Amino acid sequence: MSANSCLKIMTELNSHFDLPVSQLLSQMSIEEKIGQMSQLAGHEGWIPENLSAALRAGKVGSVLNEVDLPTVNELQRIAVEESRLGIPLLIGRDVIHGFKTIFPIPLGQAASWSPKVIEQGARISALESSTCGVNWTFAPMIDISRDPRWGRIAESLGEDPYLCSALGVAMVNGFQGKDLKDIGSIASCAKHFAGYGASESGRDYNTANIPENELRNVYLPPFKAAADAGVATFMASFSDLNGVPASGNEWLMKEVLREEWNYPGFVVSDWDSIRQLTIHGFTANDKAAAFEAANAGINMEMVSSTYHDHLQALVSEGKIDLEKIDLMVGRILTLKYDLGLFDNPYTDPASLPTILNKENLAAAKQAAVKSCVLLQNSNSLLPISTNTVNSLAVIGPLADDGYEQLGTWIFDGEAQHSQTCLQAIKDFVGESVEVNYEKALTNSRSHNQDEFERAVAIATSADVAMLFLGEESILSGEAHCRSTIDLPGCQEQLISAISKTGTPIVLVVMAGRPLTLTNIVDKVDSILYAWHPGTMGGPAIADLIFGVESPSGKLPVTFPRTVGQIPLYYAQKHTGKPATEASFVHMNDVPERAAQTSLGMAATHLDTHFSPLFHFGFGLSYSQFAYSNITLSDANISLGETLTISAQLTNTGEFAAEEIAQLYIRDLVGSVTRPIKELKGFQRVHLTAGETTTITFELSTDDLAFYDRKMQLNAEPGQFHLWVGGSSEATLRTEFYISDVL
């Protein structure tokens, strides 16, 4: 290559990257560049010769799923000291909701409605995983999730774009810290870009068909928020989006991510998803798959080898420009510089806090406390006072199982570190209350009722029966989707048997998704939804059961009455014939040979009520809260202005407690139809019994912008309704008007 050619390349690279990256790129061969675009799987504690040879040849950019520290340091040593250019490795690991200290599943953490809780959990996860050399994690998962059949709803932050955006940004900040170079900071990855949560039938890897307007208004905002927050990387979705798989989706990766959002980080494929473009029927072979992915702008290939095998030929044939390869590789190198890996690629665990330390466990316990949602509490059965009960029956397969309470996708969490509910209850009551335990079912899927007799016996003699039921961790997560979402196995039969004793029942549900509880809500007194609460789930739940803490979690996702209502979410459109109480008629009440037009003619099902069993934002407390005196700074504002909303919040109960105050709006008329309600603000408020405070929200007209029929992001003038309350069913309402003046 001539000096002039080198100078031209350097000039072009310098316009995109800092000087060290440009200089390094100018020295790299095409083989080494493609190597940086390749992520290979680790081998759990050893390095096979083919991997070490590839490292020496500079043909590996990242290693996935290696957490044995001596092995990780040796991988870095070979890459840095034995390769020609000494480029360090990205070490990737799924650290979804904890490393060794396991926090509640992300959907559970979302029920805390607390960015502080989410950020602290991610920070601890980063610090702990850093002790094993991990410097890159594949979280947060910010797919909007409105189908609880989908197993990966457990990894999500719920159904709402506003809540998901706020909590997703908090998770990014926790993983990445103030500076990626800081010890204990790791690169975050926003996934799955985009629309994966809308997979048909709630089946993993399935097709997603989402109109562009809905995609932009619902599914993309959390990713835009993460990009604006500086998330280091994105991951492409497995699924196809409107007929074009994400890993080869040029519109999504180029036009939206790069051109519209000006995103500077890099995009990694999901596991083997580039090769799977051919299985989708999008490409004829691996070479064509490599072309489509590279052309779309997928910077790094996870595990499969289409880039390694075919990218050089595609460059030689002129199908992929070398300048494009330089740009893609430069983004990878930039992250490695940002992480400080060129200065210090090795990990010294002595420089980091110990894993599972008391501060980490305390944080995990507090996260579990704030994540639990009290769905029902008939006759104020909870909290239980040890002064008024003499015996407790603890029943169910999840009461004393340290593994199952950890939840899905915890590769590094260990059951022996878990503190279970049975253990925590016994520790709390000591010798003052008799505790009898019966597992009753081998596991959550069991249909064997042989042990029911013993469970009924201990419930009959107890003052309160506590049932710990739900789903084993294996029933949710990736590729663990369900067509029905009732309590599995014969758990409903167990509840029926215990309810016949007349003993008050507290049902604690541990699950990775919303379950349909319609068949059992009338058979139990209290329902505490604990999701999969993590390492410290037992002590957290015990504190809630016995009133040390008051439940404060709120649902981040709607609970349907029956699976046939899905998709069911609070921010639905009004339709031309909305469902109302006046129009609803159950099929059992329809007379024979009724006229075809006699059934209300509204958007309902004949065999179930149109409302959910538990609505978005719902969650009870041991106290009660009242909202009143809503006021606006101005009922008429212009585009570009900000509205201040105030309301009084009173704790009318007898317990000090936290309430999550929520702000909702409805844009009554839009150039495209708008949802009946949209979340636009929330805040946690702690009040002592009888205390009143004024809560305040700020709402800019920019916060009301949406993509119109021309796919332009604009706020539109017109009339708005506004609610402040404790859930999406808030009734305290006012109105305001935006005029078309800038």
C-alpha cells in the first residue's frame, strides 16, 4: 500500500475514531479485523489448542461464558502478549439479575418501580462478575412484554415504555458506573433490538409483526433511552421483524440506530443468529448470511462463524467495502479502549469487594422486599402477629428450595447461598410459634396428590396456613414458554384441599411471569406475589408476612383473568366500540335464540369480563392511601412549555408505608389513535400513619410527543385528561389543553 493510500485511510479513520483506534486499525490485516468481529465460546476452565491458536493469530475479539479467573487471565495474556498487535479481549457473560448474589428476576425488580433499586442491583452484579474477569454483560433486556406466555417476560421490565425506559437506564448506569474505566464497571448491552417481546403466540424465536407506528411509539422508546444514556452495546433480536430478521435488518440497524439516533456503540448478534438467517429462509447459505448481517451493520458475531468463514471473500469480491469493515471494527476497539483494557487487561480480585458480602445481601433483601406485590388481603390477614398465633403450617414445594427461588438465567448463582422462606419463618418466630412443614408436592409440576393428607392435617391444626406455590425456575426464561399460565401441576387442587379446612390461607406465589389466578382467588385470603425473589427471598418475605415491612410493590404488567384475553395491557386503544359495564353480557346470561345484535356490540369476550384480574400499577399495602386536591400550574399551555401537577397524598391507615404515586395522561385526539392511558411519571413516597404530603410532577409537552402517521415525532395540540393515583385505575382526574403556539 502506498504512503498516500495509508494517509487517506488514516484521515478517514480519524474522522470517526480517536487517534489510538485509528492507528491500530491502520496496522491491522483483514484477518485480524475479522477476528475482532468474532466472539467464541469459552470452555469452562480450560483453553483448547484451537482457541489459543486463534488468539495468537489475532482472530478472536471476545470470549463468551468463561468465568474461571485464572483461565480468563490466561486468555487475556495470550491475546495481549502472544498476538502480533496485542489486542485484549471482551469477556462476555449473562449477568441478568445477579452474579453470586442473586436479585429478583428483572420483572420482579420492575415491580419495585425503583430506579435506585435497579441501579444498585446492577452495580453489585457488575462488581461481583468483575472478580472473575467479566467486562461485558448482556443486559438490560428492555423488550416491551405484553404476552405472559412468553418465557422471557421474566427477563423483561414489563409492558410499559415509560417504566421500562426509566428502569432500563438505571440498569445501564448500574453496570457501567460513572466511567467504564473504573474498576468494577462493565459494558452493558441493550437487548433484543427490536420487537422480540411481540413474538407471535408468546413463543420464543418466533416472528414479530409490528406496524411501524406501534414499533416507534411502543417498542423502540426503551432502546432510544438506553442509547441516549450511553449503553455500550446493542444486541440484535433472534426474531424477524415484519419479514426481515433483525440480524440482517438494514432499516433497523442503519436507518434507525445509526442515522436517526446517531448511536456510536456496537451491535452484537444473538447466539448463532447470523447463521440462522438461512434457517429463517432469508438467505440461501452462510456466505449470504454473513453479507446480510455485515451489510446491516452487525459488528460482532456471537459463537457462529459466518464472518470468520466468508467475510474476507465478500471484501475481495467487492460486495462489502473495506471501509465498512474498518468502521465496524473501530467501534469494537473503541469499547476496549473505553474499558481501559489496553492499559490493564488482567483482573485482580483483591481490588474488588468480596462477593456475597453483607452489604450485597442486604441490598438483595431490600430489592426483594420492594419487589413483592400484595394482590389480595381479605380481612387484613396480613401482617401476622406472633402474639396472636400459636401455630403455622408452611406448605408447598417452593417453601424450602434455595435453587428455585433464584429464578431463570442464573448461571453463577448457587442454591447453598439462598435463605429460604421456611428457614426465615422459623428464624423469625423462634420458639414462640410452632411451625409445621409439608412439601405436599415433589415440584411445581407434580400431579401426585399422595402427600395432600399430611398437608391438610397440619393446616387443620394451624392458626394460619402459608402456601408457597408457583413455578419452578425452569418454567420461565428463554425457550420456556407456556400455552396456559395457570398454576401448573395439581397446585389448584392443593389449594382447594387446604381451603376446605377453614384455616386462613396466605398464598405466596413465586413465578417468572403473571399467572392466571382466577380459579383460586376466592379460596385464599391473602396473595403475596414474590416473583422469583433471589438469594434473600426468604428473609424478605418473612419481613413482609410478619409486618416488619409493608408491601409496596406495584405490578409492571397486567394479570389477565384467562389466557384467552392475551394480549391484555392497560394502554390499549379505545376502539370505535369500547367495552363498558353497560355493554358487557356474559354468554351464560344470554337467552336462547337471542337476536344477533342484542349482546352489546362492543369489544368484549362473551365468556369473561373485559377487565384484567389485576391491573397494571396495582399493589396493596398494609396501610391505605388517599389522593386529593389535584391542581395544575396552568390548564392551558402552549407547545414547548412545561406543566406542573400537584396533588395531596394521605396515609389514611395505621401503618407507616411507601406508596408509588403514578401520573397518567390521555391524548383525546391525535393524528393517529392514542392509548386510553399512558404512564408519564411515578415516585415512591414514604408516609407515616396519618401523614399528608404534596406530590409534584413536571410534564413537558415534549413528554407528550409521539410518532404521527408520517412517522414524525411531534407533540400535538389538543385536549388531555390527566390522572394521579396508585395504579392505572386512578380516578382523581383533571384536564388541560395544549395550544398550537411555539
